[in-house]
Amino acid sequence: MSAAIDFVDVFDGVPDIALLSARDLDNYLQRSFLPWTRRHGELVIASADMSGANLAWIGAHYRERARIIPVGKVQLTALIEYVFTEHLAHRAVYALADAEPEFSAITTITRKQIAVFSSLAIAAAVLAFARPLYASIGIAVLLTMSYLANILFRTALVWVGARETHEHAPPPHIPDAQLPRYTVLVPLYREANVLPSLVGALRALDYPQHRLDIKIIVESDDTETIAAAETLNPGPPFEIVCVPPHEPRTKPAACNYALNFARGEFVVIFDAEDRPERDQLRKAVAAFRAAPPDVGCLQARLNFYNAKENWLTVLFALDYSLWFDFLLPGLDLLRVPMPLGGTSNHFRTSVLRAIHGWDAFNVTEDADLGIRLARLGYRAMTLDSTTFEEATNRIGNWVKQRSRWLKGYMQTWLVHMRDPAALFRHAGFRGAIAFQLFIGGAVASALINPLLWCVFIASHIWGVALLGPAYGYVLERASLLSLITGNTLFTYLAMLGPYRRGWLELTPYGLTAPFYWLLISVAAYRALWQLVTRPFHWEKTQHGTSNFPAAS
């Protein structure tokens, strides 16, 4: 039967749980309605969207006599959240693991992978016992090839990425009336101190405020940040989303929860300390409009407003300049899987939902999501707009942050190498090789680098004869060649990093890049230990420690 639509001004009471279905939850959220009760032979529905198109959809969906009652958007959303809290919390953590467990890091390492790695270890041990010299040479050659392959691939990526012109034509102007609603997700945890500047930065975006849908995401037990947000009371388009208790306590899980309530055609994630360029959302809309439909994500460039604060922030800025101004554009031009940065990823909301959002069990969820997009038939491209962040200015804090990133890279490699044949089939030969060199290579080179230094120090400084005079000479020279070549290229790339931003005064700091690489190695071994002992532990990076003012 066709729906008979009636209107009243106000409605009191609670919904009849028997009329609600978890299968319709996405419809409730996106269509802003909720079945309420049956009264006098008709279905009573509360709706915050009384547009003709929405009312027609609801009538067609239920195909029975219905009475639709207008209610406030905030009231309805709060009610849906209250009724479905457990379901929403479960989905935020387990949506990917339930739907596509082969893509989830909920299992750190599979039994098949354990069997393969164990077999290789046993074979290496047997060879080392039977032919120790050959085994040592073989391992040294393997490590050397892995080490050099990563740095040479990155050098090639810089050469490819440098071909991307930095003088892009300005995007076409889109009238305000034609701009779509844009959701901005901002996850916070114990960051009450940054809220005023964060709200100011988001209000400064060159985008119509009435077309923004900004979600300030807080954990339900973070009473200090919640209180600060409520005291600040920024009003529309800001909305505070309190994430119920969940494990593991990770940023992707919190973002997944808020994604349920996103109303925008596009969605972007910003961190609390981020200062995006004012026109970034407009640029993203124009880029999406011009891109083919298989482009599911645009990655903006990242860098730091406190880059010149101390040696660590300078090297961090050189690292980011190389990564976002050369390496990711190189991957983009080669059309191979691109690991995303942790912020300023712009998505088509429909695509992000279709692939079940972020993996709550991967502590570098952004890198994993970029690979998963490619495997599921979507592309990620770079966006010529920069978001400025606060660089970690303390070594201890930096090591914790980099350990989490590298642990996530290890998780990502293990997840996508569960079925190597499927990886090659989904990503293509070039994409699968790029994945090995860029993701696996980043971890391998960080772990191998200190081993090469140890061989160099033992043989050339302490004069220790390794493997005897015959084989030791080969091992020592191979290690020395790798060490010199790798660190020289790493230094060269670090010095090249600031070129595109005109930060030439930072170039000499690139000469100290080998010491920065050793710090990365410290973080890599710490990450390896945590992968075994605490795979899902999310170490919070402390922000707000810089004395440099945020970029406006």
C-alpha cells in the first residue's frame, strides 16, 4: 500500500524496540528516521528529514499506511545512538573482521604464516649447523640485497615523483550552492588544551559552514576533553561524538564509530593539532569531480609548522618532505598501492563505508587502508594542498610514535602477505612488487641498518676477523658497500627533501640523516617487540609540547 503521510508538531515517548532492526540501521542514520510505534492501525515514524524525496523513500520502503512525525536532528541521532549503542560499538571495532577477516589484523599472524616462517628458520638453522660459512654468507647477501633494494626503490620513486609539476593549475571555482556537504572527523583523546585553537582552525576553512559536518570525536571516559568541548560549546556545524567503551582502544575504532553518523558526500580526517590550508576542502571537491569514479581517496601533503624548532623536528620535516612531496607522488604516477598518511585523507564516504572503514586492530590503519583500497579496485591520489602539523620535538615521544607506525607496517605486511597470489592478482605484478619494497622494505631496512653498522665497527674499528680471512673479507666488503651506499643515498634524499618547499636552509641538516636513521632502527626493534607482546596497543603521541605557534 502507498504511505499516507500526516504531520504533527511534537511527539513524546520512546520507540517500540520490536519495530527496529539492526539491518536497517544504516537507513535510519542516513535517512534520518526511526520507526516509533503502531497506533490505530498505522505505523508511526519519527523523521528529522521531511523532504519530499525522503518521505517518498520511507513510504516505498515500508509499503504500508504510515504517519511520519517531525523531530529534531540532534534528538533523533541521540535516540538512534542510545538504542543501538552496543551494535554501533561492535561494528566500529569488528566491521572489517566480521565481513572480510582476510583483510583484518585481528589475527596478527596466521597458522600458515607461522608454519612457513618456522620452516625457513629450521632450514636456516640446519644449514648453519652443517655449513656455517655458507649460511653466514647467504644470510649476509640476502640482508644486503633487501637493504639496497629498498633504498634504490625509494631513489627511483623520488626521480619519478620529481616529474610531477608543483605548479598545478588552480582548481575550477565551484559556487557555494554547488558544494556538497563535507564531513570532518577529528579524533581527540586527552587533548582538551588544543580545543580552542582547533575550533578556530576549522572555522577558518574556506567552505560554507552550513555545508560542513564536523565531528569532534572523544572517548566516553575522557571527561576532561568532554567537559572542555561542552564548555566551549562551538555549536553548528560542530557535533560532539562520544565513543562508548571498546577494545582495542584505537583511533581507527573511534573514527569508525563516528563514521556511522557522517552526513557528507565526502569525509576527511584531521588530527587535533592539524592546520590545513584554508582551501583544502574546495580543492578536494574539485579534484574528486574531475577524477574517475575509482578514485576513492585523495591524500593531501603533510608537513610541520614547527619544523625549525630543534634538530629532531628539522629531520622529521625533511622526512615528511621527502615522503609527501616526492615518494607518494611517485607511487601515484606509477599507479601502485599508496600507504596513506594518518591525517588529511579525503574519501568518498560511500567508498569508505563499502570497504568497512578502518581496521581497528591495525595501529597504522592509514597505511593499511591505502593498500586495501588498491586491492579492492580503488585508487588513491595525491592532493596538492598541505596540512601543517606539530612535529614531535622530544626523542622519547618520537620513538613511541615511530614504533607504532612501524608496528602497523609489520601488521600490514603480514595481513596482505597471507595470500601472496591474491595480492599479485588484486594489485598486479607492479603493485605487489612496490608493496614489498615500500612497506616490507621500510621495515627491513630499519632492522638491517644497525646490523651493518655492527659488522663495520667489529671488522674495521675493533679489527675482529669475521668468518676467517677468506669468507670474512667478502662479508666485510659487502656490508661496508651496503652501509656506505645506503646511508649516502639516504643522506642525499634527506637533503633533497626540502627542495620543493624552498626550505633550502634546512638542506645541510640532511648530512646528519644517518643518525636519524639509527633512531628509526631503535623504533623498529621496539615495534618488533611490541608486535609480539602488545600487537594492538596504541601509544598516544603527546601533542601541545611545542613552543612554536601553530600556523594560521
